[in-house]
Amino acid sequence: MSRIAAELERICGADAVKAPQTGAADSSSAAQANASDAPTVHPADLEQLREIVRLAGEQGWRIQARGSGTRHFPWERRSQADLALSVDRLNSVRDHRPEDLVLSVDAGATLTDIEAHLASHGQRLPLDPFAGDRATLGGSLASDAFGPRRFRLGTARDWVIGTRLVRPDGEAVRSGGMVVKNVTGYDLTKLYIGSYGSLGVLVEANLKLAPKPQADAVLQVPVNDRAEAELAVQAVYEQALPLAYGIFLDGGEATGGVSRSDGPRLWLHFEGVAEVLAEQVDHGARTLAGELSLEPHRDAEGFAAVIGEVRELLAGGSAEGAPAAAETRLRAHTPPAAHAELLRDLDLPPELSVVGLPGSGISWILSCDDRLVGELERIRLGTRSHGGFVVVEQWPDEAPEVVWIEVPPPARAMMQKLKAALDPQGVFCCGPFDFLEATG
């Protein structure tokens, strides 16, 4: 047993310290590539977590903060962490005030458990990242994960009003509070969301909530391309109809169940008051048929299968019979008005799949093998020419190392200063602040 593992067992007990599971049957190739001699510790409470972080700072150990492991990124393979720290045992609901639509919950709670807790109160947390059932709130916030509702409801930054975080010196600090209109001090909450645990460990979050819609309905719309999908979403929004989100899917080999011969499809998800929703959805269908000559139809069952398949593609297949995650996955961001033109100009090979969120300027480009590797530079140049950027979310193990995101020099300098100010000893690693030297 290593000295680090022995110290972790002293603090948390032997059952809380796990050796790397490099040969586990349910481990993805990305997870196996990231495996090392670093143990993973699961503290049972805040005091144990603080002691671990304090000791790591004293001993010069590097920590990789971790959620439930439902997502892995290519830059994690370069991690030089001495230990991984998981908050999955810190998973309690701290405070729920249904009348104020606010919730305080530990970062280790899964989004599934939070949803179940809120359902009995007719409320929801409008975060729906494409992640597995085990995805934790902490991991979702640390990666600023998002799903199809991003266009209408934003990302985690828009729903978090306060956080509790353990700093690199082991101190637990709060930012924000339990009221929506909070203007006290610096809004450090926004800084920590999306930092991938490279500035500290999120242990608690205060969240705004929303009422749960009474009913929902789906229109499936055959479209010729992403441009037509964008027009369809715009036409629906111009009618002030209750569109929750749209998902565009142009299937290649990576989609498994949806082939290119099916043609591009757009699914529009409506939600609202039961008494008027059916009439509003019918009005949306008439609008699309009249203005764009499209032929949408109500889809009572197909949407669940499609959203499930998209989720597995973007998060990694785990359910029985579900397709495995794409071997290569890129996420392209542009201004919304330029996104359809980007995909048209790229003229991607038919074997590749595209999953898009119309109106948001975001698409994932996927491949079930490494053929997308040779397209990366062309896609990056094309996206840059349309005012956007590309994030590499999944990368084949055997492919050369890659810059996961290009950071412009001014932003890179600011991020380096923040890292130096908030984590001068470099206790926390494996995040966007950690690999900036690779983007120059």
C-alpha cells in the first residue's frame, strides 16, 4: 500500500479508499487510459474532505476532483494527480423551500435523485445534461454540463445562486446564498462552475427551481438539413408557442439505430398547461406546414427512444442494448445565426453523425471510429472562420494527443492569473487551468 493510500485510510477508513479499477468490465477505454497508481478516496463528510485537502497541500500531493465518473475527457489522460477525490457520499438534501422555489443540496447527490425529490412537490431543476443516471450535481456543475433545454433555459450558471467549496488550503467557503436576488460580494459561484474542479472542490450548491409543466408533446419534423431545422425552430418561437427544446439529428454510422437513409430529423418538444397544449402544438404544425412546407407529425413514443439514444451517444453507452459512446466526439460552437452555414460549408462525410440544438449555435459531430481524427483541423478552421470554436470531448486512445480546446492568448493569461491566485501550489489538477500551455 502506498503512503498516500495509508494516510487516506487513516482519515476516512479502509472502505472509503479504492484502488484503480483498470480492468473493470464497465470501465470505458477513456477511463482505463486515465487509470494510474492514484487511489480514489470517498470522504463521508465535510471534515474528512477538508482534512484530505489540507494534508495534500502540506505534502505537495495533487488532487483530481471527481464526480461519479460518467464523463471522461481526453485531457484527463495527462493528469499527474496523486489521488482522486470523489464527493459521491456527500449526497443529502440540505434545505428545500418549495414556496420560494429554492433548494440546497450536497454536490454528491445525483441529478436523478434530485429530480425524484422535487417531483413530489411539482417542481424541477431545469438541468438535463446528456449524462448517465449516476451523474452527480457536483460533476455537472464543475463541467457546466447542459442538455437540449440550453437554448431556452440556459446552463447551470443560470440556476445556481450559491455554492460551498473547499479551497486548496482546506478551508470551506460560501459564495452567494439562498435567495435569488443576491448582490453581496463577488459572484465567485460563476467562476467555479465550469472549472472542472481545478480551483477547488464543490461540496454544496443552492439552486433556483422551476414549476414542473403539466403536460408535454412532441412533433417530429423531417428536414433537409440543419438550416431548415433552424428555420423551423425560429418559426415556432415567433408564434410564442411553449417550445421546450429541439433536437436535430443527422445520422451516420455512429448513431447505431438511426441511419443516414432515414434522413435528417428535427424533434420539437413542447410543454405547458394541459388544457391548451394540444391546440398550441397543432398550431405549430400548421405554421411549419404553411410557412416552410414541412410535414410534422405528432410523435407519442419515438421521442423517448431518440433522446435516450442521443444521451447514450454523448455520455457513453451503459444501459443494456444501448449503443456505445462514439469513439470520437467534437462539439462545435458558433453564433447561432452562423451555425447552419458552418455545417453546410463543412460538407461532412456521410459516415459522420451530427446532433444539434437548433437556435443555440451548438452541434456535436460524432464518429464510431477514428475517421473524425483526420477531419479535426478542417473542422476547427471552418468553425473559427464562422466566429466559433471546437471542444474535443472524446478522442481515440491510439490517436495522437490533441489540444482539447483552443484558448485565445488574452483569455489564457487571465486564466493563468486566476489559477495562480486561487491555487498557487497547484493542489488541484486536471482541468482547463492545468493544460493551458498546450494551447499556445
